Amino acid sequence: MTRDGLEGGAVYALSAPLRDAILRDGAATLQLDLRPDLTVEGLARRLAAARSGQSVSTALRKAAGLVPVGVALLREAAPALPAQATALAALVKALPLRITGFKPIERAISTAGGIALSELDERLMLRKIPGVFAAGEMLDWEAPTGGYLLQACFATGVAAAEGALTWLGDRAASPPRDG
């Protein structure tokens, strides 16, 4: 969670279906598990054991171990938080987060779209245009790297260069025959 919204590997992995849902429906809803290391039952026990007289925010921080941004997300999703420990634990384990948009292209770290991987051979050469190779942001890969875009661009650049060298070597080994 950043000042500008959501970011990170899980968001990158979900970016295509989230974008499609927002474009189709105007919004998408994610369910976040704010304590994936605990079961609903275990979390409910912790919340039920919280000292009486504590505010809900304090109980969520101390008993549930939530960071302040987690508490803020809960309050945003459900301004009237459940008083019952099991219901509150269930909300912590399946917090609905409504996504209504994405940053404009000017703010993009990576963009969607590009050449479909099915249009390339194993050397990253275009199947329909022999001798033309593609790499990096030319590929429609939906940020599979979880933020390591430069590394992915370098790696596919090397793979495409090696593919081009192989292709050139194959052509030199068997020159075309004149008619």
C-alpha cells in the first residue's frame, strides 16, 4: 500500500484481470487477508482475549498484530467494525478492497500490451516476419517479474540477441539457392 494505491508482486500478477474488470464494470473487488499466518479461529481467540476497555483499533494492533495501515483499511471497508471477535476476525481474513482505477500512462512503470508471446518462436523472433526479434517492453508479458522490469528487459534482450545470432548462423550455413 502506497500513498498512490496498491503495488507489488501480487498486484502485478492480478493486474490484467483487475484492469479488465475495472474497464468492464467500473470497479473490481479484491479480498485481502491481513493475517495470512493465522486462522479465523486463532485470530478470533486473540481478539476475544484483548483487554476490555481497549479501543477496537488498539485491539487490532495489539491482539491481532495489525499495522496501522491494516487498521485503516478495515475502517475504510467497514466503518462500523463488528464487535463480535469471530466476525471481526473473518473481516481481517477477507477484507474487501474496492479498486476503481489505475494510474494514467504518464505514471506507469510498466505498460500492458505488446506482441503476444504466441507470435514469437523460441528465439523471440516474430513468426510472421523472420529476422525481426522482440524483447523487453515490446512483449505482452503483464509484468511477470513483480517489479524487476529492467532485469526482465535485459534477460529477454540477451535471449533475443542470442536468437538473432543463431538465426544468422543458420542462414550463413545454408545460403538460399538461386532459381
